[in-house]
Amino acid sequence: MDNRKERERAELHRTIWAIANDLRGSVDGWDFKQYVLGMLFYRYISENITAYINTGEWEAGNAEFEYAEMTDTAAEEARVELIDTKGFFVLPSELFENVRCRAANDENLNETLERVFGNIESSAQGTVSEEDFKGLFDDIDVNSNKLGGTVAKRNEKLVKLMNGVGGMKLGDYKSNTIDAFGDAYEYLMGMYASNAGKSGGEYYTPQEVSELLTKITLVGKAEVNKVYDPACGSGSLLLKFAKILGKENVRQGFYGQEINITTYNLCRINMFLHDIDYDKFNIGHGDTLTDPLHLDDEPFEAIVSNPPYSIKWEGDGNAVLINDPRFSPAGVLAPKSKADLAFVMHSLSWLATSGTAAIVCFPGVMYRGGAEQKIRKYLIDNNFIDCVIHLPDNLFYGTNIATCIMVLKKSKSENSTLFIDASGESIKVTNSNKLTAGNIDKIIAAYTKRQDLEYFSRLVPNTEIAEQTYNLSVSMYVKQEDKRVAVNIKVLNAEIERIVAREEVLRREIAEIIAEIEGGEEH
């Protein structure tokens, strides 16, 4: 990364901190993030549509054209055509830059913003992009008491917010540094995830873990058809593919489902902020395990996920689920109190024959008995598990437990499973551990070569795993290096005897000195 980019990034982060300080005390972290992201999104789509219209006009020879200066009446003529191509429409008077110019003198700024947000959402109503825009501004409550006790106080905060977001140096579309929008988003998410661990019902996957999962599914591939995450959160895992491959190499787009409404909204905003067009993503809202929303889109060539650990689900309390083709092949459902392997079975079911799934798992699912053991038996006996990777502890915000990655494939060439002990692959950063680029490269190299490396990786025949009652704990198969110092007991005993003898001599000498002193005092 060149120095200019790093300087731009550092300045962007400073600006976000400055806005945080301006609003501190009035809104807590999670709410603050909603307001900044919402305003960032408003600025982004305003600039996005302006750049699109201006570029078209300039290329047609109309060099003086500027969409922001047009009248609303004249702009209305292009509404239908723009909704067809961009999925939404913003009137010139309602563009971020124009509302911001008037903001300080607008006594009804809260009403203005509410109207603008409503108009942007309703511009997509009744069109193919409706689902992508519906409710996107719901979390930016411009009339909330959290912003201030009176309309004047709230508007004062909204002006500060608009000026702060407007002042962010987010680059110019033509210079192609537009991913600064995405970077601002990621910084905000990380800032609150690291402070709170679990923010507003959302677990945040650190960027380095996302990178590792993405690279695992991309071994040997320069492009994929579709990317899917059954518990997509704010979409950071899906967007790693755009970063690593280039969004044009995810040919049919980005798919995900999220149960938390706020996080679902953030995920859709995140897609737009990373310049993914409305027709290239499909994010659903609901419970993936009981109400999967992408039945018409599977199978997927790449699946990545960090599903919630050991959450409750209906399991065998719902008579329909045991006959669900996603779960029925194993003959048993994941326990009601631990849905982990239900996410694994769901992902396997929707995985393309030529695809790879990489899923972060809680260690317990690798060794517990009962229904989970039966599901592991099904996975191993059918040769669906490609690799199990033991990650370092303290990598994730909000939990210091060492997690694992389970890698699934449907068409393996050998009847064995690779185990990688990457528990030592990290550096300490403040209170947590972090994967470095070198750590990631080492893990990917071992995954690709599929060879035995002492204390690090081992390719285990599935018959051996069956003999170990289908225990998939990496420590069962990869021997850990004994880093204890070998001790020669004879030498140690001799040293102890020497110390004891020396102590005896010192005692006698000290006793003689004391006796001399006491004798001198008597005289």
C-alpha cells in the first residue's frame, strides 16, 4: 500500500474520531455508528448518482453540465431511466451537498432529512431494486431524543454530523480511490467492535480472519460464480471477495442472510458503500436455519461464514426440520441448544460440486458426543470435510477462545482430512492476537500442499478419524511441540547439594560474625 493511500486512510480515521468527539455524550457508540453510517450512505449515493449523470453528459460533449445545479423539474425527466440503471433516484435539491449547504439555516432540518430519506427509498418502490432500498434509513432517527431534547438541539447535532461526513476526504470517483467509503465503514465497525466486543447484536469478524477464509475458498481460482454467507452480519466476509478478486470476478454477485434487522440494514448499506450495484447483491432478512431465503439461487461456488456460536434453535422441536433436505441426510438434527452444525449442514447442502465452504466453528462441535458426533460421522464417512484448522485464541472481539475453521468440499480426490495446528500463528496487538500476512500465507501454503509438517499439519486417513470416534480436534492428530527444557536430574541434584553445602558454610560464617560482634559488645 503506497504512502499516499496510508496518509489518506489515517486522515479519514482522524475525521471519524473528530465526529465521534463532537457527538459524544449525546448518543452511545452503537447509535452513533448508525448515524454516521447513514449519513455516509446518503453522501455516497448522492455522489454516486451525480458522478454517473455528469460523466454521461460530459462524454456526450456537454462539458459545462452539473447535475447538482439542475432544477428538480428538469431532472424529473430522467427519473425512470435512472431507476432502471442505478436502482434509485435523487432530485438535485435533495442531494447531500445541496441539503448540507442549506442545513445551518434550515430550522426544519430534521423534517427535510426525513423527507429526503423517504423519497430515496420510495424512488425504488415497485421496481426490481425495491428490496435493496426498503428501510435503509430506518436506523437514522432524526427526531430521536438521543440527539437532543429539543428540535433546535437535534438539528444542531445533525448539522455537525453533515459537516463532519461532508468533510471526509473520500476521494474522487475518477481517481478510483472511492473505496475510502468502504474503509470508513470498516473503521467504524472495528472501532465499536473492539470497544464493545459484541455491538448491537453483531459479532464482527476481524479483517485478517475474513482474508484467511476467503483465500481458502479461492485456492486455484481466479473467479467464482457466486459468494454466499448464511449469517452475513454486516457483510465484511462477502466483501473480502470484492477486495481480493475484484468485484467483476464474482460473476453473479454476493448473497447473504441476516437475522438482526439493524445489521441487515448495515449489510445492504455496506454493499452500496463498496460500490456493489443493486443487481449484484441479494441480502435477505430472517432466520437462515428455519426460513432460508436463497433456495432459488443455490448452489454457491464459495461459502464463507462466522455463524453465531452455540445458539438455540428449534431443532427436533420442529417436526418439519428432520425432513428438510439440508439436514435430513445426516439422519439427526443439531441439538436444540447448539445450532453450530446446523449451519455447517445448511452450507454443505448449498455448496456447488466444484465449490469450497470455510466456516468458523466453536471448538466444542469438534469433539462433543450425541447428535453432534453423528453429524461428524456423516461428514467424514461421506468425505465432505477437506480440512480443520485450529486458530490462535483471542483473535475475535468479545471472546478469547481459540476457534477452528472447518473447510467443506463435495468432490475431494483422496479419502482423508487435513488437520492444521495454527494456534501459534499470530502476533500480540494490545490485548488481542492478530494474524499477520505471513501467518495467513503459511496456513494457505499448508492447506494447498496437503502434506505432513511436523507440529503443524497432517493428512489423516478418514479410517483413523473413525477409530477416534469421529473426534475432529486438531490436537488429536497433530502433535504439539514440547517446548519445555530437558533437565538432567543428576546434574540438578549435584547442583542442589552444592547450594545446600554453600548455605551451611554461609550460616557458620554469619554465626561467627554475630558471635564476634556480641563478644565485642560485652567488653
